[in-house]
Amino acid sequence: MTITIRRARKEDCPRLMELVNELALFEKAPEEVTVTLEHFEESGFGPNPVWWAFVAEAPVTAGSPELHIIGFALYYIRYSTWKGQRMYLEDLLVTESWRGKGVGAMLFEQLFAEAKARGLAAIAWQVLDWNEPAINFYKKLNASFDGEWVNCSVNV
């Protein structure tokens, strides 16, 4: 089947939220997803978007003209006082039945092209230390792993 990568559109948001929930379930934290569809849509497609995404689509069935989103990569631009603007990959997910078929690599190729087009020198992201399949995938991309920094957050 042919897989295509394209920019996400507002009408993709319900499916993207389904995939966000699939990711949260995989990461053993389904109760942590508290964003509403409305907030998600506004944040990506309102007057001041703070995130952008690419989606991977495949035919629903072989030979079908109807396409279904099977994965996504959602990113935003962060600022480093040492390095300047960098792409931050918030989430990359390929639905379980499509994993291992090159979809993640296709999404990353699109992210690399986008980062270069925006003049960004790097892409950063996080991965859970127990997610061996993802870690192995990132190693194939020659990603660097930093064991020094500790994640911090405060709810307000």
C-alpha cells in the first residue's frame, strides 16, 4: 500500500486525538490526556498556532481511494539561549498495526526537511527509558542520548 506524508489539517484533529490517546495508553498513562479537542484545534489551527504536524496516510483497504491517518509527528519551535531556535518533537506515533513498515522513518524524513527549510539546526525530543523499540529506531537515526538532564515540571 502507498503511504503518503502531508501537513496536518484542522479536520484531522479528531483522528489525531485518537492517536494521542493510543500513545498515552501505550505509555501507561491514559488518564494524563486532559486536553480537549477544542483546545487542541485552537492551539494548532487558531490565529496563533503553537504546534504543527505531519500525518501519514494509507488506504483503508488495498486499492481503496479512501485514506486513513496511521501516524503523526507533532512539533513546535523551542528556543535555546545557547543554540537558538530548534524543533521540538512532542509526539511521534505510528499506530500499532503499521509499526515496522517504514512509516516512522518517512515522518522523520519530513521533519528533517521541515527543520532544514526553517533554518533549524537540530530536532530534540524525549523517549521513555523502557521504550526499547523506539530507542532502537532512534539509534538508527544516529540520535544522541543525554543521560545528564532530569525532566522537571510544575502544575500551576
